[in-house]
Amino acid sequence: MKPIRVGVIGAGGIAQHGHLPGYLNTPGIEIIAIADINEKKLAHVANRFGVPRQFVDYHDLLEQDDIDLVSVCTPNYLHREMSVNALKAGKHVLCEKPVVVKGKDAEAIIAAAEASGKIFMGAFCQRFSGASQVLKRFIDDGRFGDIYYVKGGYIRRRGIPGLGGWFTTKAKSGGGCMLDIGVHALDRMYYLMGAPEPVAVSGTTFQAFQDNAIDGGWPPLDTRIGDVFPGINDVEDMASGYVRFANGATLLVEASWAGNCEPNTYMQLFGTKAGALEDSRGLRIFGEEAGNLLDIEPQVDTKFNIIQAEIAHLADCIRSGKKPLTKPQEIINVAKIIEAVYKSAENGGKQVLIADL
């Protein structure tokens, strides 16, 4: 089997703790190049992971004819440019979340993918979690009926990533916790409820910890070699969004980097035949059989690496011609929903129509 040859753009935390080890541990994949403008970090990471070619300018990486797949692991504001250029260079692309900040940027990437004939996949790794896979099988089997309401969130007590760096600089990140961890909650719920057409969004954002923010330790300090943090913090540390869909279903998503609260990662689904709750206690399904209420606790595999599972799925799609789990319109809609959350928040929570974006 001919190996899939990979180039990684961006040598930061998600590359070092996600993409690079994921590729190394997936059979039939070979990492041959890495690019980063931080030369000190670039040399360190290339040596650590045994990557033979190093480039300060990512365009030089894209000129390598033997690269089949590119991972985009850079700050959010660069995702559109780098993804489009990689697709135009004839590479498949795996782009870290959030894919983009604006819906129109997602549309531009999808158009470039269609024109190139190459695969573009958004890195929404929570779709590959054990709980997500169990729930998807139940849902596809009709066990939940129609899912009409979902809510979920990623709630941290003190966990602002890369405080003072690009994560907290709106010009580079596009936003704070909603784009960083809220997108994980949003995308997974949207996927499990069948990806209905979003119609309208209301949102709120808060920056309650601007004056006493604490770095959350991500990216890990050992991945920040050579980084220069200008000390900017102009993004939200808490946000929520309420989404209405064309089929009448609704979704509530909340995200927090910092708050006086109990940390929690949770998701709750309400269906006409059954519902589910996943939180720190695990996954439970609530239904009814033979006239009796019935609670089910499925066995969930939590031991595998979800980023590696994501990479293995993409590799299979490249080899077989299958379509990725992240469909183009879903990528666009997730971007538009978050864009609408921010636009609504800027206008005092006023409802924003997706059609107006």
C-alpha cells in the first residue's frame, strides 16, 4: 500500500499533541514536512517527531509534489487562506477547528475543494468519541425518534488558553471560548440531531475575567518554544447561543473558559422516542418500553484517541473515495451559527437570521 504523505502547517500545541502523533500512529501515513514561522519551534518539533523537511514559508511546503495531505494547525485567521492554497496545490486538507470564523470563508474553502477534486475535512474530533458513535447508532436505528431539542456545553472554571497570545487576540482568533471549545459542543450536537437547516440565532458573550484572567495551561508550556505573546486579551470568556432550525428543532450551546461554576462537559438530547444525557458520570439513555420507563447505560469505549480515529477516517476516505463524516454544508452551517452568535451578542442579543449572513 502506497503511503499517504503528509505536510503539517503550524507546529503549535494541537500539532504536537494531536496531529503529529496521530499521523505517526496511523499505519500507511508518513509525515515528510512541517512549516512554521517560528524557526526555533520548527527545528525543535521537526527533530522531536523525525520530520525530514522544514519550511518557514508554508508556500514552500505546498510546492512539494510528493505531499498528498496537508494539516492546517495555525491560528484561526489563517485557515481560509492556507486551506484554499493547499487545495489549489492539489493536496487533501484536514483543517483544525474552528474551520473559519465567517460562513462565507467556509463557502470559499468548500468551493476550492470542489474545484480541485480533493477532500477537505474539518477537524471536528468529537464526532469520533465513543459516546458519539454509540448515540449515532441508536439515532440511525430510529430509537430516538425525532430529536427536537438539544443542549450542551464545555464549561471551565479557570482555563483560558494561551493567555495574551493569539487565542485571546480577536484579530487572530476571531473570538474566544465559543470558537475554541464551544464549537466542539455545537458541532457534535448538530451532527447527532441530523444537521437540520439553521434559521435564526440569538447569542450572548461576556468577558468577566479580563482583569484577573489565568492562563489555563493550553497549549502546554513545552509547545510554546520561541513564541512571543503581546499580552492582548480582547475576547469573551463565556458565551451562549440559541439556535432555531427549519424543522422546528432548537439547540442551546454554552461555553466558558472562566467562571465561578462547576466545570462540566455535557450534552443532553430530547427525542420523541428517547433522550440521552452525557456528562462526567458517563452516557445514559432514557426511553420507554412495554409501557415502562427504561434507563440504559451503554458500554462506551473511552480508551482510544479521537484525533487518531479522525485521521484514520480521513485516510480511508482518501484511499477509498468515500465522503468524510464532516459534510460541506455542515461545515458551512456550523461556521454561520457561531458567526451569528457573535453578531447577535454585538446587538444586545437580537435575533440574527442565517439567511442574512
